[in-house]
Amino acid sequence: MTSRWRSRSSLWLVIALLAVTSTLLVGGLSYGVHRTSTLALATCQPSSSAGQTVQVSLTDGGGMMGQSPMMLGLTPSPTSVAAGRVTFVATNYGGLNHEFLVLPMPADGLGTRPVGADGKIDESSSLGEASKSCAAGAGNGIAPGARSWVTLDLRPGTYELLCDLPWHYANGMYSSFTVT
């Protein structure tokens, strides 16, 4: 019985080691591929930006160890500009796809837009969108490590910048922006 038990234990140990090794290998390879494509995409920029430029960081926990993927953030820099032509360059620093929209601030304030059963808001009052990886305008989402941009002529007022992929807005992916 002892040699049979050792033989089975050794077999299970080998199987467990193979499973762990293959998981690490596949995870490492896919991580490497992801990082390679991320670096290639991150070099794209708008060809020209007449007026002011606002850099927007799109973040989530998906690209960082130990964080929940739904720790979402959208941070513009600067947070205020003078009225006129503004180019928003949205860079996805997270591990999930994102998009970037500019809407007038809702009457009830930041983060108060109703979210539908599909996890999205009503985008009909959107002034502009950047959601095409390494290009301007609307698309299917900004891939991790990529940029997208939109240029708008903005009047003085307060705006809400947000991501409206399902449940991103509901989970806090919005920010206030002021035009003076």
C-alpha cells in the first residue's frame, strides 16, 4: 500500500505542478503579448491640436495586481480651461476597454444620471466622443494602452466627462470639468 500511495501522490504532484506551470506560462505569454501591443498603441497622438489640450487618464483595477476591475477612474488634466477649441486626449491606462464622452453637467450634479438596465446612460446630449483606439471620434472602445481623442468648441460652463461602457458610469467613472 505504501508504494502505491507514494506512486499516486507523486502522480498528483506532477499533475499539479504541470497545471501551475502551464497556467504561469500561458498567463506570462498573454501578459507579454498584451504589454507589447500596449506599447505599440500608446505612441499614437492627434496629428495637430489647435487650441488647448486636456490629457484624460482612464483607469481601472484590471491592469494592477490585487485591485478589483471595477475600481474605475477618469481624471482630466487640467480640470479647467478657457472657452474655445479643446482637444481631449483620452489614454486608457487600465486593463479594460473604455470610452470618453463630454456632456453638459446634469441639473442634479455630478454622477446623477439615471443608469438603465443595460448599465448605460442616455447619451443623446453628448457633445463629443472619443472611443476609437488610436484615432479620433466614436468607435468600439479604447483598448488598454491606447489613446483616442476628440476636439470640441466649448462654451463657458460645467461639463461631465465620463465613460459609458456598461456599468462604468454607475461605478464612478466620471469627472467634473470647467470651461471659463
